[in-house]
Amino acid sequence: MRNLLLFCIALATLAACSPSEPKPDPQPAEQEPVKADTANEQANEQANEQANETITDRMAKEHAGDEPTASDGAKQAPATEVVGKEVEYFSRAGEPITGYLAEPKDAAEDLPAIIVIHEWWGLNDNIRAMTRRLAGEGYRALAVDLYNGETADTPEKARRLMNKTMNNDKAALVNLSAARRWMEDEYSPSAMGIIGWCFGGGWSLRGALNMKENVDAVVMYYGEVNTDESQLADLKAPLLGIFGAEDQGIPVENVREFDKTLEKLDKNATIQIFEDAGHAFANPSGKNYDKEAAQKAWELTTAFFDKHLE
């Protein structure tokens, strides 16, 4: 028994003195691979930002030296007596978004409605004046605010505000959809139109593509065009596009390609190009106003809405 005990002690001593097998160093944790869809999303976002910079650069050149003074269009009185007021139609992160609502005096509840989108200067008094002119044609018109309460008094600030909105397009589309829902909830309009100038012209098209069957007529004044067939396939409403042949911000060759794409898709669209007009020729604000071309464009606009909004 004593010999067995001594043998076990010897084995334990030998094991303690023997070098132990070294433990492997811990391997660094594997970095999560970037998923293909995330990588594509990032690449698309960068491409969109670059495209937006190009658009805003072109707009800045067209508005160099310009200022948001009232054009003759904004100075004209409505055809009939109207009333207007500020309204809260949306709230983002607890902050109210306020627009301007104009309607004929003693208006019926179910009047056709029009969403009005400001040019690159923002929702200023000139946009409010054009909203009242639209109301004077027999519509309930809501001018939205895509700049969240800011307006521009210089081209530099307008460029910054425009680019900021373009790079957050989802928020702008939510804003437009909220305006439509607010009008429907408050008044149950018989039909819904959308109109915009310059920056707003591009957003009137984008809004119509996003809201699809919820829009009955679209008017875009020299806004950024879209020639992607897969996207334009979503256009359900009749469209009137008004452009200037001398516009360097929205090149006329792009407009003609836009027109061809709409025709190929068999869309109900009318593209009117004013041969001697430049960018912003009918804007509510600015010094590029062309009285003759703007008046003809307004007549086309009111006739178009009269036909498609009932």
C-alpha cells in the first residue's frame, strides 16, 4: 500500500514539472461582412447625392444674381374672391409643418384640391399669392413646405435648402403624402391635383409617381425630368409639362427624351416647350419672368386642371 502511494506521488510530481501544451492565441473576432444590398444602397446613395449636386449646380447658374422678388404672376389678383390661412398639415418629430391653404369664399367642402409645391426659394408670400390665384379658379389649394419653415433670400441659401431636401427625398415624399391625406381627411375633395415650379416642378412629378392613383392631374413647370421607363410606368394621372427651350438648368434635349419616354409608355401627357423662354419664366418669385409665355402657360394650366379635376 505504501509503495502504491509513493508511485502516485511520483506521477503527480512528473506531470507538474512537464511543460504544458501552449494554448493558442485567441483569434480576432471576424468582421461582419458588408451585405450586398447594403453596399448597393450606399453606392446608390452616393450616386444620388452626386446627381443632386449636379441639379442644384445647374439651378444655381440659372438663378445667379436673382432674388425672390414678386413676379408679375404673383402680383395678379385671383379671378374670384378667396380666403387664405396658415394650417398645420403634418408633424415631424413633434415639430409642426405649416402650409398655406387658400379657397374660394364660401367654398363647398368637396371642391377639387391642388397641392402646390414651392420653387427653390421656399414657401414665401409669392407662393401664397399663386396659391390664391389657383383657389380663384375654383379649387382648394394647399401650398406645402418642403423646407421646414425656412425660406431663402439669396441664391446661395436657396441652393443649400434645395440640396438638403433633395438628399432627404424620403422625408419630402412623406411630407407630400401627408398633405394629400390632410386634404382628404379635412375636406374629402372630389379630385386631387399637384403643381410646382422649378424645384417644385420636379417634386410634383415625383409626388405623383409616389402617390399613384391618389393624384388625378399633374402640372410641372420646368422641373427635373425622369426618363426611367420602370419609374414612369407608375404615372397614373394625366400630366402637363411646361418648359423653356432656352433653359440651361433643365436642358431641352432631356425634356424631349422625357416626352418620348412618356409617349412610348402610352401615358396621357402633354409637353409644351416655349421656344424663346428660359428657366423660371413663370415663377412666382424672381427676375426671369416672361409675361407673354407665362400667361400662355397659365391658360394651359387652368384649362388642364379644369378638364381633369372634377
